[in-house]
Amino acid sequence: MIPLENEDIVDPIMKYGKDVINSDIFRSGFHQRHHMKMTVADHSMDVTITALKISHALNRLHIHTDEKTIVEGALCHDLGILGRDEKFHSNHEMSVMHPILSVDETKKLIPDMDEKLEGVVRRHMWPASDITMPPNSKEGLIVMLADKYSATCEFMAIAVGRRFKAKAREELCDICIEPTSAAAAQPA
Ligand SMILES: [Fe+2]
Ligand SMILES: [Fe+2]
């Protein structure tokens, strides 16, 4: 991971993702298991960091990308997984259905969601969810690849008996997450 002193990573997340990260829906993702030992929110943070790294590499090749869509799409891509035990009967059903439900959750957080952002979220599981719906934008391709890379790293860590640890993600949580009003009211 790139250290978080790298402003290229922190700045776009603070600029485009802070409201999502501080929403109740996203925060509930820290209590929703994902990839065995991860949570939805931790994984989504990892995907966002990885997607921005890919975006910056492309920018150096003069391939320009829309960082707002990348950050919003990466943070929201798995929100449809929240409540998985009540919503889905099988992992297969979850893998097919959660991108559709993630679009609904994204709309709640980002009411002016445009078609590109919807495509990023809806198509991120290609080809596993629907082979006829590949990413239809550069940003969608980046988030899809970042998601698969992050998931692979998380499963590889579990395979060798370790919990996936991303220092950058933990630092990012410290930077971005505001205390809840209840926590803020606690005496120091
Ligand atoms: Fe997903
Ligand atoms: Fe994911």
C-alpha cells in the first residue's frame, strides 16, 4: 500500500468520499463480515485505495480518469451486501444480487448519482454476476480490477492464517471518520 502521507490518495477520498464514509449505512459495514475475516467497510476502503493507485498510474500514461466516480463507486460497490444473512439464501444469490442492491443503497447516499456511477456499482462483479454486463467506463474497469485485486489479497492472507492488515486503510479510517454525536458528547 502507498503510505497515507501520499496526498494523492488522501485528498480525493476526503474530497469525494467523506460524506459516504461518515454515513450510518457505510459505518454499519464495519460490523458486516465479508471475505471471511474482513468487513464490508474495510474491504471497500481497500478497494478505494487500490483503485486510486491504478488511476494515478494511468494518469502518468496520460489516460485521465474521473476520481469522483472512482471514489464514490469503490466506497459504495458492496453496500448491497449489508444484511446478507437476512437477504440472501446462498453465496451465489448474494454474488448475483448484491450489485443491484448496491445501486439502490448508493442512490440513498448520492441522490444525484449519474449513469456512469451506476454502471461502476452495477457492473463491478463482472463476469461472475452477469457476463453480459461488463464495465462500461474506464472508472468501472478500474473499480472492478481493484475489487478483484483486494479480494485476492484478503483471501491470500486468510489462506496463510493471517488477518489481512492494511495500515493505509486503518490510517484512512482515523483521518476520515468523524466521531458520532454520542461519542463526541463523552467527557474526555
Ligand atoms: Fe461485490
Ligand atoms: Fe468488493
